[in-house]
Amino acid sequence: MKLKSFLFCAFVLFIINVSCKSKIDSNTKAELQIAVIADVHLQDVFGKLSDYNYPGIKNEKNGKFALIRTMGSQLRSTRIFNENYFAFLASLDDIVNRNIKHVLLPGDFSDDGQPLHLRGLKDILDRYSELHGISFYLITGNHDVVYPFTHDDGKVDFLGIGGKAQPILSSSNLYTSSSDDTYPPIITEDLKNLGYLEVCELFGNYGFFPQENDLYWESPFSSYNYENYDFEVAKQMASLENRSRLTPGNDIPLPDISYLVEPISGLWLLALDANTYLKKDLNQETPEYRNTGKGLDNLLDRKKYLLNWVQKVVEEAELRGKTLIAFSHYPMIDFNNDASTHIDNLLIGGKMQLSRVPHDDVAQLFAQAGLKIHFGGHMHLNDTGIKTTQQGKTLINIQTPSLAAYKPAYKLLTLKENNLAEIETIVIDSVPGFDEFFELYRAEHDYLERIQAERIWNDTILSSKSYHEFMSWHLKELVRLRFLKSEWPSQFAELLMSLSGKDLLMLSQREGDLKMDVTLKKKLSESIEVSGIQDQIEAMLKPDGLTLDLFEDWSGEDLIFDIYRLRSADQLAFKDIGRDRLKQYKFLTKAFLNSPATTAGNKDSMRTRMTELMRLLDKFMHGAPSIHFEINLNTGDIRSLYDLN
């Protein structure tokens, strides 16, 4: 009788335990939220050099000293260097207010892996971890471990007293200028690029090494499994020595710090280190190992073992009923809304960083391996990419915007019941302190005017009333000071910017060759007066409630800027562009692409470029949901939860 009672009690306890565990897993998946913050590029603007008595420049309005870069350098870079410090804090405060306890940082969390900035980042992560119980999970990007081993570096564009540039470098050998427009360089170890060993030692608690409270942790090179997991064994096997491999083209093994962690029951986080470094013979005593810049394309040739590991992890996750979320620094799927061909045909030079678009085989292989959702960064843009294989397996790649570029935002993932994942894009608009350095920038602008520098940045940016407005100005100046010159055929860009929207609409219906010269605008004016094109276009516009005069409110220059807004922010840019302008853009693209002159196959260079421009614009306006949407992880189906109207 006693034995029966004991067995009955044991059985009841077992059922209760299983039931409770199932309930914990179910609740975890139903209510768990994870924030994803990509490309922070944190520079510790209030950091202190450890080996040089230079505090930075004094801000007279509050007496604080700051180590900041010039506004001129910010407005010619695809990221800002200074104000994103405050945006990161604002994002973390927003995360605290939402009671989110898990945060992923998929690379480029630092400016360039310098001790000065990494110390500042660690202080921030430690503070939010200790005060608010937030768990951070990091993986490195190309700006965190620039080289696999510590390397001399520095920046020549820190802002010095009176608006002059102040170089700060880790070696005097890096400075070759003798310009009167800069101060003599400051030499400090704090501007080196740290290697894998030093970065992992600093941030080992944030995913790179197993922690005692983790339910499970492994790397691609672990020899244990889920059943026989032992923390002490995992810790030993997680050493960088055990996580280094010899890849083709190198003569020594280099670290790969990919990892899988189960922080809470039912959730697996898969962090992929897609950085690959290749030896360069520069006839130096110490060889350099440079980042190939190929991102996840490296898995096709140099790091095939990672793909095999991912497939194994996916199978294990399905077997054990785990929800698997993957993240890495690089995109897995084309992020240009299928417009890459048109970008290639239209633009020159960098071509909106087309070289960073992953090979289609990458998406195909990861989707076929069974991976369902991946968060990427690197591109500083908002996008949702979808890849479905012939076998019906679907991979969703979510490109997370950067806090250091337009449009500043982070992604919020909510894991719900029935294997649903809700994705929200949280725009960071209110940023206390974003205008902290404006008076210092004014001194810089005054100095540039005094020395009559070429192509001075527009100081209207210093009238920004919000971080969102500030970042919009950043993109506008970046287009003016850099992209127009480096990415657009000069003659075409010059002509396009001289035309109004009305001119462009008239152009869409003109037949015959279109000569790309200064006479085109005059010919368009003549066409309006002597031909029936205007009446024809007015009739076309009427069903949509539009008039030709509405197209006079914007120019080709506005169109180029809006193309970059759409490219960077996808659907997040719609509100900034405005419903009326978008409606006109949609009509314009339709008018061009359906014009008899276009469909007839005219091959003159002007019409060819205009056609590619309109195809690009059309694709940029019609992408997958990217603001607020829900993914069915069982089927790969996406449902928008955001009303674009």
C-alpha cells in the first residue's frame, strides 16, 4: 500500500512538473519580447584617454569636455559618430520602459573596436544589465574586429579647439599630413583596433562565452550535446583556441566566435560570426589579415562548416521544440526590393553598395537548411527580405536600421502562441541630448567659412528640433556632398535636378529620341505650348484626382533625395515623403513605364536611364511589409499589421 501511494504521488508530481514546464515554455513563447539594435557604432563622446592628458574640447554651455568628430566628417559618412551615443541611451531607456529583458546587438556595436569606445560601451551594457536585469547578446561586425589581431589605427577628424581638426592616432606612423588646417596628432593606445581576444575578454558575459545561468550554450566546434551538457566543459571548449580554424588562403587558424545559447527555456539564439579575414602579403614583418568584405557569401567557399552547423542546430531545435532566432551582422537576402539590376544599370561607382548584396545561393542554402527568421545589420537600412525554396521552405531576413543613420530605429520581436512572430519597428525620434554639441559645430562651420573651405556643409542641420529631423538632414547632406558625385552619372544628375515633376511627367509622354543636354528643358517647355501633350496628360491625371500643376511642387533633386529615403527606410520613409507626393511618384512611374515611347523600346541613353530610374523608384515603393508585421513561423507567411494609409 505504501509503495502504491508512493508511486501514485510520484506520478502526480511528475505530471505537475511536466505540466508546469509546458506552461512555462508556452508562456515564454507567448509573451517573450526581444529587442534588436544593429549598427550602434558607439563612440564614447565623454570617454577619457587612459595614457594621454587630453580631455577633448570644452562645451561652454555646460562645462563638459567631449571627444567628438567633426560635423563635416559626419555628413560625408554613411553613419554619424557623435549623436548616436545619445540615441543608444534613448533606445535602451525605451526598452526599459517596455520591460524588455533580452537585447540582440548584431554587430558594429562600436565605432572601430577602439579601447576608448569599447570601455564606454561595456560601462553602458553593465549598467543596464545590473540596474534593469537586461541580458545582452552580441556578435561582431566588420567595425568591431577590424582585424583579427590588435592593429594600429586612429582618426584624423576629431574636432579640436576653434573648429580645427584634431587627429588622434595610435601610432605617429599613421599621420602623413602637414596641413595648417589640423592640429599636431595626439598619440594614444586607446585608438587601436582591438582583435578577437581583447573584444571577447571585454564582452565575454554577453554571449561570447557560456554563462552559468544559461540553460545551454555551444559553438560550431563543441563536441558535447544537449543531453550531456555541462557548464564547466562548455566553458573549457569555448576558449578562442578551441574556436579557431584554418580557412583557405590563410596560414594560421583564426577565431570564429559563432555561438548558440538558450537563455530561457524554449528559446534558442543563434549568433553567426560571418567575418572572414584573408592574409595579405604586404612585405611587412607582421602580416595583415583583412576582412574580405563578403559577409555571408564567405560561407559558400571559406566557412562552409558554418552552414553545416546551422543545419544541425535547426534540426535539433525542431526535435526539441525550441524557437530558433538567428542573427548576424550581414544580410542573408537581397535588401533592394528586387531593384538591384536597375541600380546596376543606372548608377556608377559604389552603386548604393551593390557589392554588399548577398549571393542568392546564401538565401537559398539557409532557407533549405530550415532557418526561418534572421536579423541582420551592416546596411543601415530597414527592409524585409523573403526567400522560398522550390521545396516550400521560407526564410525571412529582417534588416534592422541603424541608430546612426536615417531612419533611426530598432526592431522589437514578440514571440506569440501558435508559432507566430510579431515584428515592430520602433523609431527613435525623441533623444535627450542630441543637440549637445551644436555650438561646437557652429565654431567648426565658422572656421570653415573663414578659411574658405570647399563644399562646406549646410548649417541648417543645427536648427533640427528632433533626432529624426537631424538624421533626415544627415541623409540629405550625405546625398549632396557624397552620393551625387560618387554614384550618379554627372550629366544625367545635373539634368534631372534641373527638371520639375511637371517636366518629368511631360517627358514621359514625349516620343522620339531624348537628347541628354541643356536643350531638353527648353524643348519640354515648347512641347507644353505647341503640342497636345499637356491636354493628354491632364486627361490621364483626372481619374486619380491629380493635376499637372501639383507636379510643379517638387524637382528632380527632391526625387533623388526621396529615392535615398526609400532605399534607407523602406516603408518608414512614406510618412516623411507624404501621401500626396507618393501618389504622384506612383503615377509618374506608371506614365513612364507604360508610355508608347518606352514600350516601343527606344534605346537612346536618356530614355534608357529614365526608364531604369522609374523601375528603381517603383520597386522601392513596393516591398514586403517592413514596419509592423506578423510572421507565421510554420508557413513563412507574412501579414502586415500596419496601415500604410
